[in-house]
Amino acid sequence: MIEVEALTKRYANVTAVDRISFCIEKGEVVGFLGPNGAGKTTTMKILSCFMPATSGTAHINGHDVVREPLQVRRCIGYLPENVPIPPEMRVHEYLGFRARLKGLDRARRKARIPEVMGRCGVETVSRKLIGALSKGYRQRVGLADALLGDPPILILDEPTVGLDPNQIRLVRDLVRELGQERTILLSTHILPEVELVCSRVMIISRGRIRNTDTLESLRKGGGIGVTIEGASLPEITSTLAGIPGISAVHPRGAGNGGASLHLTLSSDPSEARRAVFRTVVGHGWTMTELSNESRRLEDIYLDIVSEDVVETTDPVPVTAGEA
Amino acid sequence: MSNIVTLIRRELAGSFLSPLAYVTIFLFLLFNGYVFGEWLHLLQLLGGGSGVEVSTLLGSYLGSPVLILLLGLLAPVLTFRSLAGEKSSGTLEMLLTAPVTDSQLVVAKFLGAFLFYAVITLSTSVYVLYVVAIGGLPDWGVIASAYTGVLLLGAMLIAINLFFSSITTNMVVALIVSIFVNLALLLVPGFLGSRTQDPFLVELADYLDLFRHFQRDFGAGIVDTRHLVYYGTTMALGLFLTLRAVELRKWR
């Protein structure tokens, strides 16, 4: 459905997108997650054929975004950031105009416009000027527009930014509903949104894709939580960090029940659990708690993103910027 | 093709559903009507109070510097928002991610502004009706050549001004640059011609002098192909540069 291969976009002296490759299958709802300026918007502008990449290729439904831009545009519905739609038009006029541009004939327009307005809940404002609408309604008019041509693929750039909590819920519900029959690529920097709406997440930072996996397996690759009595927190931390199979130790604090830590596992979890248990017993400590802990998306995200911020001695100086 | 029609409809709806079109038409006709009245008065004085040749009258008005100068100021008003406005509000992205090519957009923007211009300028044809109503016999050839000139001049200026609208996101900048470039196109050749004796420059100035085109040719029933070449090529250059400027987003 969407195939991206070594896509790079360089502005004058800034590399916004750096050799990213990914593939999105039919029916997936993929969250494109990253901090501001990571390259999400740039990637989406390339996929929607608004501008070409510096190098690399992207195919949508088998069509190359550079060679066959019109075919690509016909099979995607694109909602740009901030939904730039003309304030001087009425909602039904605007949708009529867009439907004509997308090549819908009169009969299909007559059927399709009320349908998408109903779907996105904008029938009640159909005669209002777009400029007089609240941000939530404008967002939904933008979504209605994206749906007009009944495209199999939707590309939504930060669809919930700037909305109030109720509007956010409405838009998310709509996206989730749409995701049952369409392929959706949705960018956001709001973590819960990905967990609520998406089946897979791609984390992008400074122009590169750092991690891509389904939410389930991201969470599974988690770790264990332990509470241990008998020594000080730093001592336990340094001891546990020496166990093979444990990639990171996050001390969480010491309380009545002992020192509490989260261990990130790199290898076979059951073997690592045994190793931890043996170590604790070997030191004469008492383990009062051991539990499987799935990692939260937030932790994964922050690990990746903060890693990038710390990496100041990057051999290839790459600065990310949003267009 | 249907895309161009759709885009032009949107352009015209945008103009005629907002006060812009009506304010522009109203003021244009009001001012023109006043100047036309004064022009009649002047010619009557010169003609000794009666028996003015109606053909001379209309032809000379349609070719008058006042009208041409006014058209030079009208074109920027019709184009300054065209592309600069779409760019600054971000709606250009919506247009160019729909199945629309860059050249369709440029052609539609041009034709949208040109049709608006045609509506405004052709509304001055009420003067012709007025002349007929007071018993004059207009020279239809002169009227036809004068309107041909007015429309061609408009097409040229709109194409050039569209280019200035395409290279900036600031509409005020597009407006001001367009106005001054148009004034330069109108005024500089005349001044140049009067300052030099060099036969080549004199001829060049004559070739480029828009006022003189109207006084000597369009306003006298002559459609000179040299003028058509000048207006036509300049228009084509303007549209070509506009298209390049719209495509420029791809090469940043």
C-alpha cells in the first residue's frame, strides 16, 4: 500500500528526513510518532505529492509519487497540519468544490457529500462559513474532504492538535472507525493517541525511523519489576546491572518494602528472571516482589528521543527541521 | 480541462461572493463615468459646442491615458491575492494535493482574474449605449479595436502581476510590486523615447509605448500585429515564470 525506500529530504543545509524506509500494509493504522521537527510533516508532504524528496522513492498503491502524482493523489485523502481551508466558503460549497476537483461526477457528488458530512458530523454546519467554525469542526470538514473520493489510504497530519478534549475524542473515534476499512498513516506527538487509535507505531526522531513495531510486541519486549530488601538501592542497582541478560536497570526508589527497580531485559525473560532470583538469594537479600511489567509506550518513546538529544557527538551532524 | 473550469468557478465565486468584486466594479465605473463625462465636456468645448464626431469621441476615450492608467492599477487588484493568498493561508497545499497539476492551477488563476477584468472593463460598454441613446452613431470598428486593445493589455498585465503574486507569500508586497512594475511599463517607454535621438532607441520606445499604442492604433480602429506580438509574448513569459515559481516549492 505505502512503500517508502531510502527517502531523504534535504533543505538548504538541514536534513529533515534521512534515508527512511518503511512499508505500510493494507488495513493498517500506523501512528507516526516523533517530537516536533522530527520529519513527520516533511514525509507526509512527500507522500501526498506536494513536494518531491531529494532522493529515495515512495510508492502508494504501486504508483510512484514523482512519476505518477495524479494517480497517487487520487488514491489518498490528505489532511495537512492545521487544516488550511478557505474561510470565505461555506462548508457545502467547499466540499462541492473539492469533490469536483477530485473528479466526482454530479451523481456521485450528490450521494457522497451528504454521506461524508454525516460521517464526520458536520451536516449541522453545512451552510456555515468555514471561517466561523470552531477548530474541531474545521478539522472534521478537513476529514470529510479527505474522505470525499473514497480513498483507500488516509494521511492525517496531527489531526487532533489544538482541539479541546471532547473534540479530540470525537476525532479519534472517527479515525478509529475509518481505520477498520482503510489504511491510515497518522502523525502525532501525543502518546496516548497512538495507543488508542493505532495498530502499529513508527517512532521517528531527527529524520530517522528509530523503532517500528506493533503496539503489542512493543509492550511485550518489556521487563520485570522487583522489590528487594537487604541492601541500599545503589548497591542493588549496580549488582543487578552486572547480570547478563539485563540491559538496563531503572531504580524507582526505596520504601518500606525495600528497594524498587525496573529491569529491562535483553534476552530470554524466564532465564533472566531466574538469574535475578539467584543473585538476590546469593547476596542474602530478600525479594518481596517480582512482576512482569510491560513497558509503557512513553518509556520507549522517551528512551529513543532523549537518546538523540544527548548524542551531541554524532559523527554525522544531522539536524532535523520541519518545513 | 474540467479541473480548470472548477478552479475558475471557485476564483469567480470567491470574487463575486465577497465585497471585493462589487467595491472594485462600483468605484471603477464611478470614476470612469466621471472622467468620461469630463471627456465629453472637453471635446464639446473643443468642437465648438456641437456636432462632435461620436466615433472620435468614443475611440479617443477608450484610448485615453486616464483609462489605460486605471487599467494598470486594476490588474494588481485582481491578482495580488491569487497565489500569494493561497500560499500564506496554506490552501495551496490543499489544491496541489488534489488531482490538479501546477499548470492547471496557473492557467485557472490567470483566466479567473482575466474574466473578472473582462467583466469590469466590458461594463463600460454602457457608455456606448449612452452614446447611441443620445442619438450618436458609434463607429463599431473603433469600438471593437479599442476593446480588443483593452483586453489584450489586461491579459498581459495580469500575467505579469500573477508572477509577482507567485513569488511572495505577502499579498501587500505582491500588490505594491505589481503596481509599480505596471506604472513603469506604462510610463518609461514614453520618457525614454523623448530623451534620445538614437533611431534604434526611438523605435524601441515606440514599440513598447503602451499609451501610444492606444492613442494611435487601438483607439483609431487599427489592430497592429506588432502590438499583438508584444502583448502576447509578454503574457506568455509571465505565465511561464508563474508556473516556474509555483514549481519552485519542489526544489527547495
